[in-house]
Amino acid sequence: MIDVQHWLSALPPGLVYLIVAGVIGVESMGVPLPGEIVLVSSAVLAATGVVEPEWVASAAAFGAIVGDSVGYAVGRRGGRPLLARLGRRFPKHLGPAQLARAEQSFARHGVWAVFFGRFVALLRILAGPLAGALHVPYRRFLLANAAGGLVWAFGTTYLLYSVGRAAEHWLKDISWAGLVLAVLAGLGSTWWLRRRAHRVEPADDASGMEASEAAPGVDPVRAGNEH
């Protein structure tokens, strides 16, 4: 991440915003790219005054929402064969096991998997294409997609920006206690968000098997979307 931050710091601010939107957008279409690393690095740069936090957050939200929507359209047109091809191309990130976990999350939580999936690396990549392939209603998908993208982009950016600015101020005053408290607050907030996000993933394989046996012949994904 330090290398990414150093590389971004040498670029004009406008180009940094374009890179943030582009990398996150392509990642959201279903291509494994380090979108979160680019966002975190840019947010840290904003704390040093190199770029503006509102533009970093806006670029990240734009890339997330548009990228997921494009991924949805591609997934709806390509269907399961498309997901299978992605799995063969990126077996480490989008293999059969990862795809099965993502499908179980959609089956259990419907469009909430799209919202909280923005905070989980696997679902952040697969949410758009998988929702399209499973024919999740687009209006519901767009609402969850936009809400998740905005909360993730602005929350991550301003959390890191605030911690970075506070750390810079306290370091000048040699207030190490304040710095420690700021770092702990940032880590605690991030842990809480990730804990909430990971609740969209299935608790274990047994619970998924029980749900399937309890309702034979019922499509779990459509059932999840109807709730």
C-alpha cells in the first residue's frame, strides 16, 4: 500500500481521482483489482493535503455504483456461463468455492448482500455480475448498490482522513496518547464495519443444507429477494 501511495503522490490530483474511479469501477465489474488499496492510499494522501477528500470519496462512490451497474448488465446478459469463465480466468479469486459462497450470501440475504458486500472483498467483486446472472430486480439492486457504495466510499475516506489529520496535529504537539487513541478509534470503527459486513456470509455449510432441505424445489435466491 505504501508503494501505491508513493506512486499516487507523484500524480496530478485530477489523475488520482480518475484512477480511483477507474480501478474501483473495473473491480466492481468483476475483475480482481486492488480497489480498496487505491481508496485507502488516496484517503491517506488527502490527510496530507495532496488531494481533496470530497473528490476522492466522490470518485470512489461513482466508480463503485457505475461499475456494479455495468457488472450487473454483463452478468444478466452472460448468465452463469460468464461467471464460469471468470472463475477459470481468476481461479484464486472467483473459483467455484468463492462463487458458491457468494451465491449462498444472496440466497440468505437478498439485496442486503449487495449493500454489505461492498465491505467484503469477495462480494465487492462479484455483487454486480452475480446479481445480474441471478436476475435480481434492477431497481432493488441499484438502491442497495448506491447506498453501499456511498457509505463505503465516504465512510472509508473520511475515517482515514480524520485519523490522519488528527495524527498530524498531535504529532506536532508530541501528544502520543492522543495519537494512540485516534488509531484505536479508527481500528475499532473498521473492525465494527467489517464484522457487520461479514454477517452477510453464511454461518456454515450445514445451515445452507438445512435451508435447501426445508424447501425443496424453491429457488433460494428468488425467495431471498422476495423478503
